[in-house]
Amino acid sequence: MTTKRIMSADEIRRALTRISHEIIEWNQGTEGLVLVGLRTRGAPLARRLAALIEEFEGKPVPAGELDITLYRDDVALRGPLPLGATDIPVDISERRIVLVDDVLYTGRTVRAALDALIDYGRPQVIRLVVLIDRGHRELPIRADFVGKNVPTSHEEDVVVHLEEVDGADEVLLSR
């Protein structure tokens, strides 16, 4: 197996800085904005984006964490998974939600996240941020804000490492 680094810590930082500016522009500020990261690596990315937006705008933005375990459609294939915590610090009804994940692949994780999120309220709008979009969609889902597009084959894996979870920031492509 060969592994190639496709994003360094600096490249991740720059991508998140760009995305935070894009979110501010799209939302026209911070009013009504809530960031919700998918466990495991989407949650720290959401917190980083919230911190950057606060740094640029001078106003805090709520950031939460969503566990989608019970909404996955692959339980029969993978077997039972441990449940994690969902922590969304505000009511999401009529808010502008930015859903954050590390990698977008088939779209099935995002579909599960949308189902889970709707159980917590009826947002005004939901937008999707991903650090990496690797293609190969099985569902009609696309990201609104993308750190990097990385065309891959089905035999390749994209592995995101984040300081908060793995001790370092980098994105690897394994073949």
C-alpha cells in the first residue's frame, strides 16, 4: 500500500480560513448561523470554523456535534456501532445550519446526518462543508463549501488526521 500526503497542516488551515470567509459571505454575517459537525472529525472542524468566524466577525457562533449512528443505512453491513453524544447548544429551528464533515464520498453519511438533524428542529436552510470531496456520489448530494476536490478511485482511501483526534493535521491518500 502506498500513501501520499494530499494536504498538510498549513493547507488545512488555509482551506478552513477560506471556507470561514465563504460562510460569512453566504450568510451575510453571523446572524442565525449554527455550525454542526459530524462525529468524529467533522465536530473539531466545525469548532475550528466557528473560532475563525468569531475571530473575523467579533461575534461567537454556536458550534455543535451530531452523532448519526442510529440513522446509518449500513448497520447490516458493518454491524452495530457505539453510540456517541449529540450536543447542539441551541435550538436549530429557523436557523441557518452549516453541516460540517471531513470527507464527502457516496453521500450516504450526509443523508443520515440530514435525517438526524431534522429530528432536532426545522432549520431555515442547511448547507454542507467538507474538507475533502472525493467524488463517487450514490445520492444527489453536493457540498456547498469544499476545502479540496480530490478525484479518487474506489480502491483508494482518503484519511483525514486532525490534531484534536489524531495528534496531528494532515490528509492522506492511500492506494
